Amino acid sequence: MSTKQYTTFNTGGTARTNIAAVEAVYYLLDCLLPGNGAPPYHDQIAFVEDRPSHGRRYAVEIDSITTELD
């Protein structure tokens, strides 16, 4: 049995708002898995009242891939 090791990198490199990330995922879902008569995924987004611990932004650090791959 092979015991290969893999390194995984997130190569996003761009900051997006939470809603932009959700809209991108829902756009892909609408394209790849249409709802067969159900409303589009995008139309099902519901906003809730913010909570003190509710994240408004998340960022990914890509320095490791930049350094390793030059």
C-alpha cells in the first residue's frame, strides 16, 4: 500500500466578504445542481441579526505557497 504525503494549499489570495463567498457557491450550485422547480439557491439566502461573535470577514494566509513555489 502506498503512503504518499500530500501538501494542501488554499490559493485564493483574494479577500471576499461572507456574502460574496455565499453568492459564488450558490451560483455554482444553480449551474451544476438546478433545483428542478425549486427557487434558485441565491433566492434562498436569508439574513439574520448580527451577533457580537458573528464573523464579518475571514482571510486566508497564502504566504506559505508563495514562498514554497516562488
